Amino acid sequence: MTAATITPSAGARPLADTLTMLRRNLLRAVRYPGLTSFTVGIPIVLLLLFVFVFGGALGAGVVPGVTPGAEGRAAYLAYITPAILLFAVVGAAQSVAITAAMDATSGIMARFRTMAIAPGSVLGGPVLGTVIQAVVAVVIVLGLSVALGYRPGAGPLGWLALLGLVVVVAFATSWLCVAMGLAAKSVETASNTPMLLTALPFLGSGFVPVETMPAAVRWFAEYQPFTPIIETTRALLTGTAPDASTTVLALGWCLLLGAVGYAWSRALYRRERA
Amino acid sequence: MPGTSPAIEIRGLRKSFGDQTVLDGVDLTVAAGTITALLGPNGAGKTTTVGVLSTLLRPDAGTVRVAGHDVVGAPEAVRAAIGVTGQMSAVDDLLTGVENLRLMASLHHLGKRAGRQRVDALLEQFGIADAARKPVATWSGGMRRKLDLAMTLVGSPSVVFLDEPTTGLDPRSRRTLWDEVTALAAAGTTILLTTQYLEEADRLAHRVAVLDRGRIVADGTPADLKATHDAGTLDDVFLRLTEPSTEASAGASASAQSATTTEEVAR
Ligand SMILES: Nc1ncnc2c1ncn2[C@@H]1O[C@H](COP(=O)(O)OP(=O)(O)O)[C@@H](O)[C@H]1O
Ligand SMILES: [Mg+2]
């Protein structure tokens, strides 16, 4: 044996290890494209459904002065694109719960836990992979929306800010979903808790104005994290300056969700498993 | 590696799950560069012991040192020194054999060239080079087990834990693994393995420790154990030392557990 000839440098190197785990994650995504296609497929189906089935009527309902039919569809496409984009981000995040649960229930995570690797690297690789998948999903869905006639008014700075926001939201929700995946008893149940997260873009101002909702739902819609996130996205896409307090609230929510997800994931990683 | 101090030192190790006491004061010392077999009936606590040694489980009481480091006080130092092949398969099914091994090489920071050389050498050594570029999901149970062990060795660990490494393997694969384990120890690596096959312990191990009802009930060379218990084979020693009542009470869960293990390995 060559035990004496190769001396690996002992101990963790967080950055290098995170990139190694990212590479593994992307390789798995390529080998098992079903999950990724599903992640991009659902928002595409939703966009088509909402625009072509509901859009004609709903567009006239949510945008003042718009007539039902083709004009309504165009107006509704513009109205829901921000929420659909964020739904795509959360959908991507949801898939990392499944990835994390697959690793935790197979022996491979136990192997990583016996090696000198930081928990942040083992779990951070999949999180970064998910951020990349979320950005790709957003680009595809936005491309479809533009192909259907949507015309965003964002300038170069607006696009940059939008990319930044998408990355921040993806990062925060992915950490939360990693924790939810680790907390799950099986791969089959791993996406149950994150489902609550994917429902949030619907329970806000993304698809209909909150003023049309009953009091209790409206209260929730006004105060839940995705309302300021969607409103900031909407402003960036249309090219108007986003309201400062709304932006701060959106970023604050992301910071909180991400911090909770990160701390929870780390704690679950070292938890004793049966 | 500190040449004279023991590679593994377990003193008064206790571990419970809920109100079930699994390890009830285990003492074991393993000298560097030796092979020790940990025997015991199903449910005796072998996997739990390996779990504590490999920092996956926290001891409730006692001191446990591996490669000179305390598993509670310095788990990172322990992790840097050990390699573990658990009872459960720990390979990435979606990746190929080469990709699995290169993943380990990267995580051990071997560098591109040295990493590739190490991976190629291990593929040859374990006779899995032919299938190396196919996804592991398509491999046989025996080949997966060899890959599992090869992955454990990428970082050239000084202490290696093998939890039932040959369960469910065909005789030829078993022989390959035995040869590798013997060669590893000859090169100075310390090995603690658990097994259900007493023949395996007899052939492979310098020392055998029998775990029963949470304690080590016998500990010595295979020849010593046979002599002191006036037995012809390790089977007889084992039967004389371990409580039949343990088997009866743990029987149901134990057979379920070994069934999953075989399935896991055979998949
Ligand atoms: N994480 C756990 N939670 C609860 N009980 C456990 C856990 N791990 C092991 N046990 C129990 O501890 C006992 C010893 O298990 P184990 O160490 O796997 O035995 P062996 O490997 O010798 O067959 C068994 O009764 C098993 O059910
Ligand atoms: Mg076991």
C-alpha cells in the first residue's frame, strides 16, 4: 500500500470543499435530470395556465381599464410574471430538500460526517447548485413570458438588481429547504414542508390584488415575506425605483429565513441518526 | 503517527438510546498496525461502538481516543485520521466509480495529479477498473462494497473501521477484501472490523473481542480464546460466551436488520 507516500493535507478547507460538493451536486443534476426539469416545468405550466385560461378574464379584473380577452391576457401576463418568477425560485429550492433527504437517508452523508469536512461545505454545495438552478429557471420562465408578449422596462442596473434579488431569495429559501429535507424521515416526505413555502407566492399580491381578499387572508398576505419580495421584483421589472422600505423588508426577510435555515441545517447535520 | 501509543483506546464507554442501554462499560485497546475483529450477536452494539469511534454518535460516559485524539474533545482531528466503511452502503449511486473516488480525492485535497494516480491505483487494486466509468447504480453488490472500501482508503487513513465489510458478498469478493485488509495492516494501518463470520475473524484478525450485552466478554488472539475456552473453533467460543437470551429478545429486530443489510449490499 501507498499509505506513506501520499500525505493528504489534513483538515477541512471550507471554500475548496464547498466547490467540490457543488461539482458533485451539478453532476447529479445532470445524471438525474428529472428533478430539474420538473422544477422548471411547473412554473412554465402555471404561466401558460394562468395566462391562457384565466388571463382573459382576470386581466380585466386586476388592471383598471382593461377589457376582457386578448387585452386582458396581455395585462395579466405582465401582472403575474414577477410572482411566477419567484415561484420558480422557491420551486428550485424545494428540490434541494429532496436532494438533502436522499443524501441523509443513504449512507453517503454518514460518510461525509466521518470526514474532516465542514457541515457548511457538505450542505453549502447543494445550496449553491440550487441557486444556479433557480437563476436558470428564472431566465427560462422570463424568456417564455417575453416570447408571449411581456415587455419588461428594466434598465441594465435594474436587471443587475433583479439578478441579485433572485440569488438572495434562492440562497435563503434553499438553506431553509435543506433543513426541511434533513428533518424529513424519508425522501418521499422531504418535499412536504417546503410545499408550504411554494404556496406563499400565491397567498400575496402576486396573482390578485390583496384588497380583493377576505380580511384574515388579506392580513396574512400583507405581512408574509413574499409580498415585499414580489413587489420589489415587480418594480425592478417594470423599471420603476422600488420603494425603499419594501426593499429593506424583502431583504430582511431573506436574511432571517436564510439564517434560520442555515442554523437549523447545521444542527440537524450533526444529529444522531438511527 | 505516535508509534507506541495505542491507535484505539476505549475506557468505560456507555451509550443508551432512550432507556435502552446498548453499551454498558466497554473497555478495549487496539495497538497500532493490528487487525482487531469485534464479534457479537445481532444487536450487541457493534455498529454503535463503530459509531462512537467514528464520531457519528456521542458517548454518554467513558473516554474514547482514536489515533491519540479524544472523540468528544477533538472530533475534527479524529475525522482527519480515520476511514470508515459503514454497515450501510455509502457510495453515490448516480456517479460512476471514478467520479466517486475522485470526489474523495478532492475532499482529501490530494491535488489533481496525485488524486488521479491514487484513484487509478485503487481501481486496479480492487479489480473494479473495468466498470469504473459506469454509474454505480448498475454495479453488483460485491463491486459496490469494494468501491465503498476503496473510497474509505483514498485519504490513506491511519485507522480504519469496517462494519460488516463482507456481509452478503460472494466468496471471491470476500477474498479480495481480506487480501486488501491484510495488506493494509502490513503497511501499518490499524483496522477494527466487525463481522458475523467467525471464520473471517479467525483468518484475518490478530485479536478478537467478543461483545455481548453491552460489554466485552472475551478479548485475545484467536488461538488464546480457543485455548482458554477449551474450544476447537471460534464458533464454539462464541456460542459459549454469548447469551442466548439476548438473541431471543433481539431476535425479531435483529433478523429484520440483517435482512435490510443484505438487501442494501446486494442492490
Ligand atoms: N439510533 C438508534 N436509536 C435507537 N436504537 C438504536 C439506534 N442504533 C442502534 N440502536 C439499538 O441498539 C442496539 C444495538 O444496535 P447495533 O449497535 O446496531 O448492534 P449490532 O451492530 O451489534 O448488530 C439494537 O438493539 C438497536 O436496535
Ligand atoms: Mg451492526
